[in-house]
Amino acid sequence: MLRRVQLQIRRGFGLCFLALALAAGCGSKADEKLEFGAVSNERDLVEIGEKIFFGKGQCALCHTLGGEGRGKCPDLEGAGERLTREFIYETLTEPDKYIRLDFDPAEPKKYPARMPAVDQPPIGLTEPELLTVIAFVQSRGGKITVSPVELKR
């Protein structure tokens, strides 16, 4: 009888621990509230854009930065030098609009993966979030053309 009670107590503690661990994991950095009103300079833009790139935007699931990452899609190191702001915006919101001639998809041809329009569900980036991601990509070798004022519109 005592052994059964001890086993039930252990099981109860185990379930409690599991529930707490799951609850702690539910509040990810992707859910972190970003304060766009406090953005006052390029560094702030880039920092928030980087958080979104690696978090809510899920960009790093496929894109690399200087060869670091999974590498299914184009490496974005130096993209700020090569790509215009308009092109970056359109590839985020209308990714099927362009064909990359130098892009060799790594996924099996039977199950082709396509970049999602990140301003649509399930990712659903807002306009200020898109602008900070653009600033982050531009910071990878180019001039940042996004202004903090644009986030407050």
C-alpha cells in the first residue's frame, strides 16, 4: 500500500513537472511583444529584424547567413549589397513572382518546397515586422533604407 502511494506521488510530481515544462515552452521568443514605438535608429531596426528573422518569420529554417544554417534556400549574406529594398519586399510578400536562375533547390523534386508569403498566415508578419526584416537583410552588406519613422505609420 505504501509503495503504491509513493508511486502515485512520483507520478504526480512527474506530471506536474511535465506540465510546467510544456507551459514554459509555449511562450517562445516568437511570441515576444516587439516595441516598434521605441525604435529610434538603424541598430534598433536591425536588432528587431534579426529577432523576427530567427523567430516568428522562420526565415532561418531555410536561409543561411554566410553559410551558417540549413541551406535549402539562397544564402542571404551580402544580400543587402545585391538586392534592392523593393525586390526584398516583393520576395517576402510575393515569393512566386521571381525565378532565381542561380537557385538549385535542395529538396527532393517529388516534394518541392516553396517559400511562403510571410505576410500571410500561418506566419503573418505585419508591415512593421516586414520592414525590420528588410533592414536586417540590408544590413548584411548593404545600406539600410528603412527608416524608424516608417514603423510608426
